[in-house]
Amino acid sequence: MSVVPIDAGEGQAQVHVKYERLIAAAKQVPSAVTIVVHPCDESSLRGVCEAAAAGIIKPVLVGPAAKIKGVAAQFNFDISRFEIVDAAHSEASAARAVELIHEAKGELLMKGSLHTDELMRSVTAKATGLRTDRRISHVFAIDVPGYAQTLWITDAAINIFPDLDCKRDIVQNAIDLYAGIGLGEPRVAILSAVETVTSKIPSTIEAAALCKMADRGQITGALLDGPLAFDNAIDKEAARIKGIKSAVAGQAQILVVPDLEAGNMLAKNLTFMAKADSAGIVLGARVPIILTSRADSLRGRMASCAISVLYADARRRASAVAAA
């Protein structure tokens, strides 16, 4: 994918062709029934309404019915077509939403105006949650104006200090998403501060181990390289100057960060300094989870829905093939 060049005279104008293509692709597949958890403020309910109007999702709203209807009336949102499942408060909304997934009432979860940890407590509950054999992780899809690739950054929101086994799942989750939505075989950069392996920086050793795991078939479906510093992961000239020769360096599509702090700062740096849009999805649970922030743009919220719907469609088709 590539972006339309931005003329210097346009100043800070943004062209987000990559997101628009994802949204257009999502409109071509069947919409997914989406359990929306506690959409009790303007931004979360507006995103739901816009995605539904675009034909991407079919929302089921879970939360205090009177409060949801009040927000809709205040901002003139038409939610008359949406099913509302009443729940007393945010934690009750999260618990009921998870129950609806267990009851096969939806293919996706979507975070509303509750805190992420409230939702994830219900998702990760051992007895009643949505855990699978795979570690749950988060992927940001970052659309940076002027940069040719969508940057997929993982994990910047769920796993704080992941160990090697956790990172294996983080990497595989991101690969499965990338390939599942039809983007092909990704180039994956395992990031650190430097591009050489040193015992002084443990993340370089884990990066090397992950690459060897890919060689041995423990990670599949992608080209991996690491450790790579951010500059030589995304910039071919930086990689050339450093003398790095690989199929990934300078043109990575998935960036695997050492820990949550590094990933969160990288994603927010791109969002607020480079004026990028970000879309977020949680993987590794029984269903994909659309995880948005109050600071996300409407375009970012739409892209989060689009990516999740494309992935849900891929999982749906894979299940049909397996059943046949």
C-alpha cells in the first residue's frame, strides 16, 4: 500500500489512503455482529453509529439503557435500530458482554466508554472469560501521513514486560491478523535500541531468539529480523548506512517492541508528533476486540472496526473450511 504524495503547499494536510482502503475492503464483506460494551459518551457512541451506517458492524449495545439513550438524544444519534442489553454499570456491562459472546450472540467485542482494565478483567477471567491457548495481546495499526506502509505496532497496551514465550504469541497474533485481513506475508522487525546482539540489552537476545524460533517453525507466516533499531527497521537508507542486509530492514510492516512502555511511547509519538491516526485491536481471545481510546479520531475508530471485521470474516471463512 502507498499514500498519495502530499504537496508541500498543503502544510499539515493529511492523506490516509491506507485506512480508506481498509474501510473500503470491510464494506465488501458481511458485517459482523459487534457487542459494544458501555457506550455511554459521545465519542464511543458516535463511532458505533458511523461504523453501523457504513455497513461494517451490526451493533448490540450493552450498558445502562437510560444513559445510552440519553447520550443518543443529546447528540442526535439514531440508535433505534440497535438492540440494547441493559446492564447497571460498567463492570456489569463487561461481564454481560462476555456472556453474550459465550452465547454466540456476537463475533466481535468493542470497548465503549469504560476503562480498558474493566473490560479486560472480564475478558481474562479464568472461569468465565474469553481466554484461549494463545496469550492475549494488542496491535496498533498506525497510519502515518507520507509513510508508504501501515505500521503495525505490538504490544503497546496489554502485556507490560512480556517474556520470550509471551513475545512468541504476540508476534504470531500480529502475523495472523496481517495475513488474515488479506495483506499477505508481513515483514516483522523485532525492535531494540541497537541492531547487534549484546548481553547488556536483554531485548536484543530475545529478538535473536524469536528470529531463530521462526527458523525452527515455532513462528510461522512471516519474515522476521532482529534486533533492529527503529530507524533501520523502517528506513532503507538508515539500514544501508549501518550495513544491514535483510529482507526486513528498512521496510518492516510489523514492529515488535521490547515492552509496553516502549510501544506506548512509540505509538503516541507517531500519533501526536507525526499526526498519525491509530487503530487498535486485541487478539488472542475467543473473538477480536476493538479497543479504542477517547483520544482516537473518528477515522481511527472506523479503521479499528474495519480491521476487526475483516479479521472476523477471515476467521468465519476458515471455520467454514475446517467444518467442511
